[in-house]
Amino acid sequence: MTRFFLVRHGETEWNRLRRIQGVSDIPLNDTGRAQAAALGEILSKHRFDLLVSSPLSRALETAQIVARKLGMPAPLVIQDLIERNYGEAEGSSGAELDTRYPAGTEIPGREDRADVTKRVVRTLHDLAIRHPEADIVAVAHGAVIRSVVEFAAPGEYSEPITNCSVHSFSHLAGSLELVAFDDPMEVLSHELAEDEFVDQNPAEAREQARG
């Protein structure tokens, strides 16, 4: 069995301002770096075999800070762990989104949720095949983690995915199962995170409200 610990990156200024990030490469702010350091301290109480990351700098820097705390090699960058592409909505606030693309209007260039799920679940499956019996930390993004949660436990969790939260999964015989949403190992970093992913991302909030 391979175990995955999916981590959302630390806070960025666009998170704080509630602007849609997607694949826009927005770096961590000082709060995000503090969250990543706190998470590293928590994870240092456990042993992991591999640390992987989305290529976006907010995830990669989070993973690098964690790697230093764990005394592990530099994280392996995996392109398909990148955040959902929100197309022309990226950079928008909620008010700007409503003005440019009223509810029910298609956002040009936005990646379909099903496509996010397909690429991310495929990535985890491939990692499990290549690293059987491993414990793997994967630093990614809110929509990426939500897609895996919904795949493994559809409709069961609507709770926040906060910055530097940890969500654990097991992979056995080709099956991906959710072990713990907001795994207790991340209690301290959860206290550092003030805002949830949907609050920070108006495009995701609007889409989730539609079901």
C-alpha cells in the first residue's frame, strides 16, 4: 500500500486578497512561509519516503521549506499536480468575476473539473506503481486536493481546505481511498490558516454553490 499526504501550499497575497490564482505563478507571502515552516515541524515527527510538488512557486517553495525541516532531498516537481486553470478569470476578485462573467456564463479557458480529477488521480496512480509501500507528501493546490477528495469520497466533505492543511489517502490494488480529511497531524498549521480555499477563490465558490 502507498500512502499519500496531500498538502495545500501556504498563503499568497492573492489568497489574502481573494483573487483567483489558478496557474498564475504567485509566490508565498510571509504568512505562507511561516505556515510552511510550522507544517514542516509537524511532519518532522513522521517518516516519509518521497516529497513531490506542483511546479508553481507557491507549492514548490512550500515543499522546499518542508524538505529542509525533514532533512529530505529537494522535492520532485510533477507537472500534473499544477492547479486548475481558471482561464480568463485568473487575477479577478469576486466582484470583477461577476461583472465580467455573470453566473451561468462560461469562462474562456477554464479547465473542466473532470479533467483536473483525471490528470491528478492518474498522477497518484502512477506514483503508487513506481513507489509501492511508500509514504509520499505531495504539495499541491486547493482545487487539486478537492478533486481527489471528491473522487475518493464523493459528496462526503465540504469542509475548508486551508493553506498548509494535510489530507491523507491510501492506494491499494489500484484503489484510492480517503484516510483522513484534515489529518490530525496538521492541527498546528490549521491554526495558522485563517481562510479556506473556497473563500479565497470566488470562481470555485460560485461553481460549488451550483453543485
